[in-house]
Amino acid sequence: MIRSLYRTRDGQLHTDLEPGAFAAARQDAEGLLWIDFVEEPPEVCEPILHDTFGFHPLAVDDALRETHVPKVDDWGEYLYLVLHAIAFNEQSLDESRHDVTRTDTYELDIFLGKNYLVSHHDRQIVAVDRVWELCHRDERHLQKGADHLLYRIADELVTSYMPAVEEMDAAFDEFEDQIVANPDPGTLEHLFALKRVLLHHRRILTPQREVLNKLARDDYAVIDADSRIFFRDVYDHMVRLHDINESMRDLVGGALDTYLSVINNRMNDTIKTLTIITTMFMPLTFVTGFFGMNFFLPPGEAPIWATRVLFFVMVVMMIVIPIIMFGWMRKRAWM
Amino acid sequence: MIRSLYRTRDGQLHTDLEPGAFAAARQDAEGLLWIDFVEEPPEVCEPILHDTFGFHPLAVDDALRETHVPKVDDWGEYLYLVLHAIAFNEQSLDESRHDVTRTDTYELDIFLGKNYLVSHHDRQIVAVDRVWELCHRDERHLQKGADHLLYRIADELVTSYMPAVEEMDAAFDEFEDQIVANPDPGTLEHLFALKRVLLHHRRILTPQREVLNKLARDDYAVIDADSRIFFRDVYDHMVRLHDINESMRDLVGGALDTYLSVINNRMNDTIKTLTIITTMFMPLTFVTGFFGMNFFLPPGEAPIWATRVLFFVMVVMMIVIPIIMFGWMRKRAWM
Amino acid sequence: MIRSLYRTRDGQLHTDLEPGAFAAARQDAEGLLWIDFVEEPPEVCEPILHDTFGFHPLAVDDALRETHVPKVDDWGEYLYLVLHAIAFNEQSLDESRHDVTRTDTYELDIFLGKNYLVSHHDRQIVAVDRVWELCHRDERHLQKGADHLLYRIADELVTSYMPAVEEMDAAFDEFEDQIVANPDPGTLEHLFALKRVLLHHRRILTPQREVLNKLARDDYAVIDADSRIFFRDVYDHMVRLHDINESMRDLVGGALDTYLSVINNRMNDTIKTLTIITTMFMPLTFVTGFFGMNFFLPPGEAPIWATRVLFFVMVVMMIVIPIIMFGWMRKRAWM
Amino acid sequence: MIRSLYRTRDGQLHTDLEPGAFAAARQDAEGLLWIDFVEEPPEVCEPILHDTFGFHPLAVDDALRETHVPKVDDWGEYLYLVLHAIAFNEQSLDESRHDVTRTDTYELDIFLGKNYLVSHHDRQIVAVDRVWELCHRDERHLQKGADHLLYRIADELVTSYMPAVEEMDAAFDEFEDQIVANPDPGTLEHLFALKRVLLHHRRILTPQREVLNKLARDDYAVIDADSRIFFRDVYDHMVRLHDINESMRDLVGGALDTYLSVINNRMNDTIKTLTIITTMFMPLTFVTGFFGMNFFLPPGEAPIWATRVLFFVMVVMMIVIPIIMFGWMRKRAWM
Amino acid sequence: MIRSLYRTRDGQLHTDLEPGAFAAARQDAEGLLWIDFVEEPPEVCEPILHDTFGFHPLAVDDALRETHVPKVDDWGEYLYLVLHAIAFNEQSLDESRHDVTRTDTYELDIFLGKNYLVSHHDRQIVAVDRVWELCHRDERHLQKGADHLLYRIADELVTSYMPAVEEMDAAFDEFEDQIVANPDPGTLEHLFALKRVLLHHRRILTPQREVLNKLARDDYAVIDADSRIFFRDVYDHMVRLHDINESMRDLVGGALDTYLSVINNRMNDTIKTLTIITTMFMPLTFVTGFFGMNFFLPPGEAPIWATRVLFFVMVVMMIVIPIIMFGWMRKRAWM
């Protein structure tokens, strides 16, 4: 889908221009043109990007064919930006909370000129849709220029990370409780999946933060000095997201260690139980075996000491020995 | 609650001005106005911040609606600062020491102008109250200007971290002793909670340190060059707090490893006990079984070697075998 | 093998010049000469590099005799570059996927002048062959100058890393599943081999990224300012490769921890099984031993309580005792 | 105790001046005055520091009331330095070597002017005493100026770290041997105490190194450019100390891991012993049980195969079965 | 031993000058003098270094009395350098390969002037001897000046690290195989020793790399700008050595983890064996005990069901029960 928004210099709003009309709109230095390529194949996008806008072939290639971590390239008359939006896999939406480990990020390519913004993405991105609708509802957002439009999009993108991060935090809390209450290998798999997501996010968040830092600090021809404070605001959000992500990575690492400790703790308890049983019954079994041989033999063959008195002595031993063994064991092995 | 302190150019102190009087007080370039918004909803604060003081909408938004890590934004005629105060959760105050893991941090937003300071916080902050009372008691603190007032607040904030850090240190000492003396999963949970608090503090302390470094080094219109040495002093405290925090993080990580080692140590002792019992009684049981079959049979069916002499031989075996087994076991398994 | 490509100033293409003709071709300031030394011994390469091209002895030594991590040395009229290509060991090509751990990197030495490029490698490198063929098929690639040729080679080198990285990622996924489903020491060995490869790659990727960063940013006499954006593009790919490599190192470290946790989990299960058996049968064996002594004795010697009723009481005990023991054990050791 | 040394411009040495004479001595621009406050309460030191020397209240506060990590503050006419001396706790001096984990650091505050040095410490510091005596014995040390005196003190401080570091190294060696030879929880506690000391040292050594780096590189009014090379020398020692400290931290971390491995190794040996015993005697016990039922019954009730020949067959089984079991076990469990 | 090489301005070579002749040789601005102090006590070296060459007392002290990590101090007319040579302990030379963990580094102090080089070392260093002999054999090495001589020595030093590093790599490979095939505490000790060597090397290699970086980049009076490329070459080697060292540290850390995993793996196997035996024989022993009581009693006292048919039923149970138990156990504990 190719959709477009064009606000002329005198404030009129045109939507869904014909691709043939893009060139004229681009010439209107005081208008604002936004073209959004959604899930379009490269062969459709390329002629427009290349011929109508005259973007450098390398930049067009980056946008259409390749996967990139977030970056900003300054091509003088326009900027080429790669940003990433967070997205939950579709099937995870109607499932339980643990699916937070199924989040992914979608690439969003943006060309920003003085009076136009061209965006390209292979998947539908909720944050872009939201800005699109906002511009439809309230065209003032288009009055402030293309750089302000970029700010809106970046702000929505970053805002959309927050719920994901919060869900991950909640999911992690639950894992943590599970680890202490009922550690099983499934928890381990969830932790590992969470670790992967966090590593993936870090690979995105670190350069994305850097992109916003550059937009807020560096001098670009297509960004007004006054707009930089807006990017500074988005940058502050990115910093916080990045810090939370790093903290969670640290916690997940600690959770793996904790898991092992809890398992070993339980193993110790199991072994203690085994030891108690063995310590108490093995001597008893020996006593029954020993006396069994000698005690109740037919009269005449039995040793003289095999009397009923002795039988009760033996029963007393059977009560006292386990108690002694149990005491000895406690002392030896801190039970 | 909105409370205000206003020292006119001729040294008079007015408290609790009407909001309508803020604008006039702000104009008094040689006076000093401090307005403190405590637990006020955004719709009350916003008109004052925006209309009376003319703060930038982004800064007002940051202060009223969003959560930030500490930062300082230079808006020319005023600074916008985010600082964090440490706070114990209320319920933890009357409980035992372990609740140190329940500390939280509260955001404090400050706008600093040449002749005014506007502070905003959603929770009551003890450090702010203390400076407030100080200014009431001794108005000289207001003579030195708004930047000195900011120094006072920052100093109190940082000072209030110290007892929390000391309690955490004490709590950690106790955990450490528990780990060696009596490791149980509860200790693990406490350690994990402590780790979380330390990570949270790091996320606050690192940027807060940076804010104070900037105040001490950078050139801001609203901060006198002479005041910078005061911020330098607060910065030194932040450095120390940050270092202690990092050391504790390192120790907590080591404590998790130690916990595992102690548990395994104990498990080894338990298994040794089990092995001693088994090694001594299993051969004995076999001996009683073996001789039991052959020894005390009715005369005529018994093997010729089933005599009383042999019976005592067997008893001797029952004494000697465990001793041999015990020696062999010691050699094999370092007991 | 020494092979050469020479495009004269008027666009003619000569291949496989005699070494004697190199000097003349080098003088043609508007032509382009590419000489490629493949698996040639130093004594063949040295005279050409040294006498015909006049490269510094240190650079020639670096190229012919020594192993280096990627670097770029600026010798004024020419650059000396070391790059590394990824390569699968030959035997691994026809085997299964796990052989990803057998990847190696081959050194590629390049001398880049204004109008020539001399490459030297001790092993055949697929990426170089691919560019060689490309230049044969379409001589326009030679029109853009020696620096563009270097870009082509660098781009192919970096591109050839991608499948290896993807295979490693897939192999790691499989290891991870194996760890949870069926951990055995073989997995451990594979993980360790993977770790080694990742460390080796890091040693290559980090400086290689730096080389491309320098080519994209620094001012070299032999690289046109316009060509730098191409190296910037290759640099972006290197950044991504490096990030993926670091993430995988992190994951492999976590996988080693997970392995231990899974093994301990299973050990715990085994010990529980052992404990269940022991807890249930040891008391039973004692009961049979105890009653065996007293119960079915010849009439007259048996205690008065040795009746059939009691026999059934004993059978009931044999059913009830294991149930009680099992309950006690569950409570003690969370089973 | 307040002690003082004053060398007049004409080379005379006065000791233990009255506090009232400090002001005059301080005016003697070509003399050198050293005042040392040892274990003096703040209310004694403050008037002298504040009134006689005119130090800034913040610096005086830092010196007298607060704990700081090493730092250097440039107050123009004087420097305020915080350094730390290493100290063994008193009780540890007459005990064995393990007390190395009881080392602590004492804060030393120094004010350095053009012609004076004021030092303040709450505990006696051996390194300061040594320089004090040195100056008494050989007044040439005072001729070279206050900055040279500071160098002497810093050099002694750093030198006094060395034996502590060497003892820690020796103690660690011993711990390491203990871990492999005889791991017990006491070793763990010692290791943990060592870790704490190393972390504490790092918190001191890192900023102390930085202080000396600044003294060696930066331009301070009160330090001659020629003296900087001396501080450079002390800085080199600090670098080495810091590196050794970091290496030891790394080794202690590895020792904790090793401890766990050794314990598990031993546990494995214990379990092997248990398994050997069980594997060999359980089948034997079953054989005696099985044949016991059938073998030596009264003639007529016994099965026809219950002959003496079979008895020896059974004895042979009792010899062969354990051998077979032992072989099976070895194969299953790498013993 | 003090040995000297002196090449006069007219190309004559004098060896083993009298110490008295050093001063004159030093004056010959176009000659080249190399003095090498080997295992000489400080009192012999000091007068020459101090009086004849006029080196600063701090530098002389550093060279003769103290231990330093590599560094370079610029004293204007001369450089003072500390480098480290790698050395195998003597006894390790004729022993097996594992002694790689016994490598040590020896300090080499060098004073480099425009026309002289003074080296000092407390132990014989092979790399220095090699350059010494080289200069004897081929005096052209002396023609290129003192800085080139320094390059030769530095190059030999770095080259001599390579075999040590390769042996360590080979030794590590062997350890790694041992860990998986046959882990014992001896391997752990070897790993730990290797870790120590690697940490020691890092402490040397990191600053030594920095020294060579400075020689290659900085502007020193006694080093020709043209010579810097040679030091750049040595620097590249240092970078590679340092990277290999860091990779090996990483691998050794992973090997410690792997050791633990392998041990636990084996422990699990041992416990499985124990559990199999127990699971199969405990029920059997119970069955023999139970039936033993009731089965072969004298006629009249036996229950009516004690027939031969039942005997074979019992034998069948003894075959079936272990099979059932084994199946149950497998299911419970993944065997």
C-alpha cells in the first residue's frame, strides 16, 4: 500500500495522491508531503524513491533490501534514518502474558527532507498508523514542518516500547516467584527466551538512543535548531528504556544463578530425607538379622542368653538405636 | 498542597502567597520566590507553570506527567532538573531492618530561575521539608540566592541516602552471616530483593551524579560561578554513594555464588553421612544373611564347620569388617 | 597463481599480463591495474611488490610473512590493508550443520594505490573470486577506480560472513533445545567450540569494523571523498555483524549456566526417585525382618500374639506404612 | 595532638610552635611550615584552619567532619587533598597472617600552600610519622618546599601499601592451596573477607591514582612544574598497586568458582563410593535371601536341586556377581 | 657483567670499552654507544648512569631498585623505558609442556639517547643477547642509529612472546580435552595456574602495548619521525598478543564453568547407577523377605496357598517387578 498526505502551502490537505503527482508536490517548498510505503515490494518503491526523489542508490538499497540497526545518514538535502518499532507477534496478542518473550522489532526506514517525509516499512506499524490518523484529524501537526512530523513518529515509536517493557517486568517478577516456589525446566526456557529478547532489544535500543542523541545535538540541514529540544525529550525516554533493559538483563543473569541455588537447596533436602531413612532403618535391619539368627532357635540349640528378657532388651535397642543415629547424623550434617 | 516562600528585595518574608501573587513576586529580580507543589494534580500545576512562569510545554509535561531518570535541561532563562529522593515505604518504617529492600525513590522536579525555584513532587519528600523548615527558621539561607537554595536541597537529598546505604550494608552483613551459618531459600529471596534495589539505585545514582557534575562544571546562566564549588561538594558525595552501591552489587553477586557453595558443602556432608552408614551396615547385613542360612541349622543338616568357635569368628568379622570398610571409604573419598 | 586485470585509459581490458608488464601498466595514471597473488610463495611475490611497486619492506613483510589482525596503514601514495575473509573448512562443506564451529578466517592483504590494487592471500577466497568474475563480466566496475574496487571486495567479504553467522545462530538454537531436552557432554563440547569461534570472530570483527570506519571517515590520498559513503555502508554491516557476534557470545555464556541447571534439575529428579524407593521399601524390609523372627515359629515357642489375625494386621501395616512414609517425604522435600 | 615544624627562611628549625605563632610563620613566604593534627577534635582544628589559614568552610568541613574518597580540590592559593593510608587493625598485628583481611584505610586530609602544609588525620598514620622523623633528622627535606614535602608523604603512603598487598597475595596463595586440599566453609569466609578488602581498596586506589595523575599532569599554582616528575613516579606505583588489586579480585572470583568445583568433585567421589558399596552388596543380599528360603530346608521339603554342589555354585555366584556388577557400574559411570 | 659496543663516527667497532671510556664515546655525537648491564648490583651501575650519563636520580632509582610495569618517561634528552621480556623458568625448559604456567617476565630498563642506548636487566634476557650478537655479526644494524637499535630489541622481545603464547594455547587445548574426558582436581590447579599467568601477562602486555603506541605516535626528540613506522609494526604485534591473551582468559573462565558441568554430569550418571540398582533390588529383597516368612514352612503351619505353583508365581514376580520398576524410574528421571 502506498498512501500519501499532502498539505499545500495554502493549507489544503490532499490524501492519496497518484504517484505521478509526487514530483509536483515535492517541488512545493512550503507544503508538506508524507508518503508511506506499507508492505510494498521493492520494485514498486524503487522508481519513486530513486527517480522522483533522487535518493542515493545506496540509501534506497538500505531502505528496501537490507536489515539495519537504527542509524542516521546525512545525505545533505535529506536524512536517511532507520528506526525500529516494537511489535508483539500476532498470535501472542490473544494469549497469556508470558508471550512477552515473543516481541519482535520491525524496521522503519525514513527519508526526511525539508518539506517531505518518506517512510517505508515491510510490516504494518501501529505507531505510524497512529500519527497518520492524528494528522488526518488535526492538520496542525502538519503545519510545524517535516522535522516535527519525524518527532511525532519517533515519540510514538518510543512510547509504544513502554507497555512491552512493563509486561516484561511483570513477567520477570512472575518467573522469579516461580523459581523460588516451584523451579522447573520450563521456567529456565522462559528465562532464556526473555534473555534473548533483552539482548535483541539492546541491539536496537543502544543505536536508536544514539540516533536520537544525534538528532538532538547535531546540526542537520533539514532539522530546525528549535526542533532539537523535542528530539532531546525522546532521547531522554530512550535512555530510560535502555537503562531498564540493562537492569533486566542483569536480573535475568542473577535469576539463572538463583535457579541453580534453589535446585541445589531442594536436592539437599531430598538427600537429607534419604539419609534420615537410611540412618534409621539400616541399623534396625541389621539388628533383626543378627538376633534373628540366634534368638528363637529350638530349645537346646539356642545360646543360653536367648530369653524373653533379652527379647525385650532387643526391642528397647530398636527404639534407642534410631534415636542415637538420628542425633549423630544431625551433628554431622547440620540437619 | 501548594506552598510558597517569598523574600522581598528588602528582606521581608512572606509565606503562602495566593497563586495570583506569584507573577508579581517573580518580577522582583532581587527577591527570591520558592513555590513547592506537593501531591498536586497536573491540572492545578499546569496553568501556573505554563502561564505564570512561561515554562516550555515539554518541560512542564516532563515535570507533571512523566517519569524520568535524573537530568538537567538548560532552557536558557531557567534550568529544568529532575532529581530523586530516597524513601522507605511506609509500612517498612515500623518493621525490622530487612525492609531496607523496600526502599524506593521519589521524583523531584525543579525549575530554577535567577530569582525563583519551583519544585514539584507527587509524594512528600523529607529532604525538601527539612530545607523548607530551615528557610523558615533562618532566612539567611534565602539571601544567598536561588542557586544556593538548590544546593541546600540537593545536599539534603544526597545526605538522606546515607542512612539507607548504611542500613543496606548492615542488612547485607547479616545476610552474609546467614548464608554461611544457615542458608535457606528465604535468604536467597532477600538477596535478590537487595540486588533489585541496588540496580534501581544505580539507575538513579549514575545520572544524578552526572547532573551534579554538570552543575559543578558547566556554565549555566542561572548559577553563579561561585556557587559551583558547593555543587562540587555534593558531587563528591554522589561519587562515594555510587561507588558504595557498585561495591555492594559486586558483593551481592559474590554472595549468590557463596550460597551455592555452602549448600553444596552441606550436601556433601549429608552424602558422606549416608555413605558411612551404608558402607558400614550393608556388609554386616550380608554377613548376617550369609551365616544365617548355614549356621544354626538343626544338627545333622548343618555343615561341619557350623560350630560355636565359628560363631565367635563371625562376631569378630562383624567388628572388623566395618573398620576396614570405613578405612577404605576414607581413602577413596577424603572424609 | 598470479593473475592480473588491466584496464587501459581508453577502456581496453587486458588479462593475465606478464609480470614484466606490471611496471608499465602501473605508470598509466588513468588506467586501473589489479594484481591478485593466490597461494604464491613469498619469494615470487616479494620482487614484484618491492621492486615494481616500491612498497616499503615492512609492509611487504607484513603481507607475505606474518599474521595480522585487520588494520590499515597509510603509506602516503598507497594504503596497506589487512582484511579477513570467513571460510568454512573444506571437509565441513559436505557435512551436517554443526560444523559451523569449524569456520576459520583467511587473511587478505591489499595494497591500494591511486590506479592499482594488489591483493595477496595464501588461500583461495571466494569473495575475491566473485569480484574478479564480476569485473570480467562487466568492466564498468573497473571504471570507477581502485577505491571502488576495494569497496566491492570489502562488501563481498562482509556479505560472505552473513550466512556463517546465520548458520551459527541456527546451530545455537539447536544446541539450546538439546540442552533442555537432552543435555550430554557432547553438547558442552559443541558449545565450547562455538565459543571459541565467536571469540576468534570478535578478534577479527572488532578491528575490521575499525578499518572500515577509518576508510569511511579519514582522509586518505588514494580514496575519493565521494567513495567514503560506500565504505560507510560496509561499516554499517560490520557493526551489525559485530553486535550479533557479541549477543551470541552472551547467549553461549548463558547456555553454559543453563546446562548446569538442567543437569542439576535432572540429578534432583534421580535422587527423588532413589529416595522414594528407599523410603518405601526400607521400612517394609524391617517389618518383614521383625515379624519374620517371631511370627511363624513352631507352636509353643511363638509368642502368644502370633496369630492369623495379627498376620493380617501386619499386611495392613505393610500397606499403610509406605503411604505414611511417602506423605512425610513429600512434605520434607517438596516432591 | 597538634605538632608543627617550621623552617625559617634562614634555615632555622622550630618545632611545636604555639598555635598562636602559626599565623606569623605562615606569612614567611620563604619559610616552610608543617602542621599536623593527629586525633584532634574538630572544635580544636576548626579555628586554626578557618581563621589562621582562611581555608574555605566547605574544605574545612570536608577535612574535619566527613569521609571522602581520595580527591584533589584546587582552591587557587592552596590545594585540598584527601589521601588514604593503609592500616592493619591493631589486634591483627600480633596474630597470624590471615588477618590481612582486616586491613583498613585511614583518611588523611592535606592542605597544601606555597609555603605550608597542613595535615589532619583522626588516626595515627605510620607513613606520616616516618616523614615527620625524616624531616627532623635531615632538614634538607624541608628545603625543597611544601610540594616536595607532599611528594614525600604521598610516596610513603604508597610504599606502605606494598607489604599489605604482598601479604594478601601470600594469604591468597594459601587459601588457594586450602581450596584444593581441604575446602571448608571457613575458607569461603576468608575468601569473602578478602574480596571485601579488595573492593574497599579499589574504591580507594582508583581515585588515589587519579589524584596523583592530576598532581603529575595538571598545572597547580602551588606545585612547581619541576616537582611533577616526582608525583609521576608515585603515580606509577599507584598504577601497579591498582593493577595488582584488580588481578587479585579476578583471582578471588575464580577461587569461588574453583571451590564449588572442588566440593562437587569430592561429592562425586563420595557418591561413587556409595554406589560401589550398594552395587556390590545389594545383589549379594538378594542372593542370600533367595537361596536362604529354599536351600537348607529340612529333607523332604527342600527342592531336589538343594544339594551341596549347588551350595558351592551359590558361593561362586557370590564371588562372580559383584565382579560383573562392578564392571557394569564402571562402564555406566566412568569410575 | 657490563658489556659495551661502540661504533665510531668513521664506522669502527669497539667492544667492551673500559667504563672510563664511556664518557668520551658518549660525546661522539655521530657514533653509537650501547652499554648493557647484566646482573650487575646497583652500586656498580649507579655511578655510571648518574655521573657519566647524567640521568635523573628518579630514573636511575626506577631502573636499579624498583619493579615497574612497562612505561616510557620522556626526560627530554633521553627516554627512560621499562619493557618486559618473557622467560621460562629454567627448570621448566627440560620438562614437559604443562610448565607453560611457569613463565615469568623479566624487567628490562632502557635509557635511549640520540647516540647511545643503555640497557639494564637483573636477569639474562635471550632477546637482548640475540640483538647483541646480530650487531656483532653485521654492524649495519648500528648504522641506523640508537632508535633503530631500540626497535630491534623491542621487536625481538615481542617475537619471543609468540612461542610462549602458542605453547599456552596448546596446553589449554589439552586441558580442555582433559576436562571433558577425565576431569580431576589437578586439571583445576593447572587451569588456575594458567589463569594467573594470563593475568600477569595482561598486566604487562597492556602497558607494553601502550608504550609501543606512544613510540609509534608521539613526538620524541630522540626518535626520528621515520623510525616510528617500525615501532608501529611492533605495536601491531603487541595488539595481537594482547587480544590472544584476552581470548585465552575468556576461555579459561569458560573452562572452569565447563569443569563443573562435566563433574555434575558424571555425578548424575553415578547417581543414576545407584538408583537403578536400588530400584531393582530393594523390591526383590522385600519379596524374598515376605515370602520367606510364609512359604516354606513345615506342613501344617504354612498357609494353604504355599504351594509349588505359588513358588513359580513368586519367581515370575521377581522377574517382572524389576522390569516395571525400571520403566517407572526411566519415566520419572529421564534415564
